[in-house]
Amino acid sequence: MANTILARHPLATLSSDSDLALVLELEDPVLMSPERLEEVLRLSAPGEVEPEVRAYLWGLYDQRRVAIYTGAPH
């Protein structure tokens, strides 16, 4: 079951030789600060990375911003 879930994850479509893949090898996007996520999003310019990957990263970014604005631990 885990293999099915992981195969459908947006990052599964990421090309392993892309600059973004190299960054994500070293850093966990779930633990990145909003500022770092912004940098990573600039690295993953439209057309260079699949739209699903960008949408996933924007979702993480939005989640971080909400946590900051609501005072939730992040």
C-alpha cells in the first residue's frame, strides 16, 4: 500500500537529474522555512518542473504561512 501512495506523490514525477531533485536530496521541504521554500520555488520555474511538483511546494509554502499567521507551532 505504501508503494501505491508513494508512486502517486507529486515528487515521484520529479526528474532525478534536475536541480530541484538535488536540493530535495539534501533538504526536506516539509521542514523548510517559508523563505527557503520561496527560493526553492524560484529554482523550480514553470516549464522546468512538472506543475504538480510546483503545486505541492506552493501548498507547503501556504501551510507554513498559515502556521506563522495563526501562531501555531511550525
